[in-house]
Amino acid sequence: MNRRMSSRTVSLTSTFLLLAAGGTAACDNDEYVDEGFYCADANGVIVDEDYCDDDGGGGGGGSGFFIWHSAGYRSGYLAGQKLPSGGSKFAYNDAASRAKYGLPSTGRISNGTVKTSVVGKGGGGSSSRSGG
């Protein structure tokens, strides 16, 4: 018994496959990621988060400190440790960058903070890449 597929069946099957492939591609290119955040110096060495507190009452701050972030950073790194390569940084007092990542625009950010559903993979605008 040989059954031939009608052109309508072939058309619907092809359309379904194209839609399914598009849905898979969309899942592979999620624009939302989890990002870990740390206060560190320009070399990516973690410092006490008070150094990235710009609210005036913290006792820290200074031009040599940054908020480092990456989808690869997990919580648990300690002050004095160098962050893994591949992260990006922005000035601790850059309110626009803080807002972009869903962080408070001022004040202290605890080391190891993880923000879920951050838009964009691995940073952007005012960020710079860390060395190896």
C-alpha cells in the first residue's frame, strides 16, 4: 500500500518544522541570564564591598574600585581572591550601569550578589573585559 502525501500535508509539516526550529533557536539565544556581582580592584581582586559603597556613609569608595560581573561568577568568592577571567566591570558609582543590571543606583552591593534575569549576556556599554 503506497500512500502519497498531499501537498497540503507536506506544506503543514514543513511549516511546523520551521516554527519548531525557530522556537529552538530562540531558546538557545536567551537574552536573560543570571549575573554574579563583586566589588574588586582594577585587576579583579575582590575587596570588601564597603569600597564600592557610594552612599556617603559607607567609608569606602575611590577611583580604583569597580563592580565586576559575569554570568560565570557564583557566590562564595572571598576578599583577596582574584575573580575568574571573562568578567566585565563598571565604576562602583556608575548609577546608569547599576540600574541596567537591576542593582540599587547607590549604596553597598554585597559580594556574591546574583541577579536573575539580567538582560544581555555578559555586559555592555561601560564595561570592559578582564585579562587572563
